[in-house]
Amino acid sequence: MYEDLKNKTALITGSGKRTGIGYAIAEKLASCGANVIITDLGQDSGPSDGVRTGTQQEMQEIAAELSDRYGVKTLAVEMDVTDGSSVARMVDRVKETFDHIDVLCNNAGASFGVPNAVHTYDEDAWMKTIDVNLHSVFRVTRALLPLMEGRKGSVINTASRAGKVPPIFNGAYAVAKAGVIMLTKVMARELAATGLRFNSICPGQVMTDLEKWRFGLEAQFLGTTPEEQEQEMCKTIPLGRIGKKEEVASVVAFLASEASSYLTGQAINITGGQLMEC
């Protein structure tokens, strides 16, 4: 529990489904007393490429649930992070309820066109993956800065272990997440005078629906089972297990709070020891 987060306001992108890291972040911050703004695409994108976004109904239910459980103010706003006009509409909606933002979690992410090597990757899928994962961080942060400047706030960007150690056949995602790490560092240096801190998190294997889809895809590709793929992955993790989304959320809460007041420009690994480099 971080007492200084009480009555602060946090916006989390990609937080509209209970099975994702974004929801875990929203719940953790709400449990600390922060008001939370749930944002997601607001429509069922279906299972294509293993990606499912939060529907409008899910977003509203999550907002109501967190408000009732923790006694905080909540808001659910539809937003397409790849569309500047949609981002602008989101900001207008937020302004109707909140006059400032203290914490921004750029968490929305997806991977399209996999598995494919770079030389066979579909160009549209590559560009879409880069846009969702990297350009959205720039787009959303820039749009919300006027509501954050001067408040000693915190911006936490979800990168990935893949941004430091490239996976095979998922190059666009790896490149985008590496870009998120560098963009975080750029913003940390350029915007330090605003009072804001910028850090990124680099989760490894975390048990979400996307991770389950990955194990299924690998199993299909290699002629094994999802359970076997999970077991093989656990062998590469010193702690010997897949991470929990709540464990990622706990790191985000730390970075959002004043307990991390001297941290900025960092890319923090949450990998069970699978990755130990900076």
C-alpha cells in the first residue's frame, strides 16, 4: 500500500479486460486509493493474432467494480491508441471528470503477423505492430502532458523483455518494445524539468491470455502441446515459473509512488531472473 497514491488519478491504456496486465495495474492502483481511468478499444476485436481488446461493456463493468470495491472515482473511456483523433476525444472525456492526471501507464500492446521472419513479414502487420506498441506511447503521452506537467507525476511505459533480447519470428514487436525503452529515456531527459518521471517495465513471461496464445502457437508450430511449451519456458527462468500479472502491477505501483522518487529513465526487468542485464 502506497499512501501517497490516495486521491491521485491514474490512466491506464489497454486495461479493459480482466485477463490482462492493464487490469491488474488498474486494480492495484485503485487498492492504493488512486482514482483510475480505464481505457481500451471498446470493441471485441476477436481472437485474430491472439489479440482481444476490452469491450465497452467490460470496461464499464471494471470501472464500476473498482469504484465499489475501493471507494475511488473511476471512468471508462474508449480509445484507439493508433488514431490521433480518438486520443484527442479521450482527453476531452477525461477533462469532463478530472482536471489533472498524476499517473499514466502506457500499457496497450499487441503483435500482428506472427510468426514470421523479417524477410517474410507482411508490411501492414509490421507497421500496425509498431504503431500499437511504440507510436501510441508518444501519441498518448504527448496528448496528456498538459494535464500532468508540474504535478511530480509518473509515466510508466510497458516495454518487454523482447525489447532487450530479440525473440525469433516476432521482430516487429521486439523492435517496437526496444523503441519504447529508448523513448522512455528520451522523455525522462527532455521532460525532467516538468516534474514528471518516466520509467519502463520489461516483463518476461507473464500468465495472461496473450501468453497462453503464444504457448498454443508455439505448440502448433513445433508439434508439441501448450503445456509442454510452458514447461520448456519455465526451464529458462531461474525462479522456475511463469510470472503473475499482479506481480507486474506491484512494480508499477512502486514506480507510480513517491517510494521511487529518485528513479527515472529506467527499464526494469520483471522476468524471474530470465533476464539480468540492464
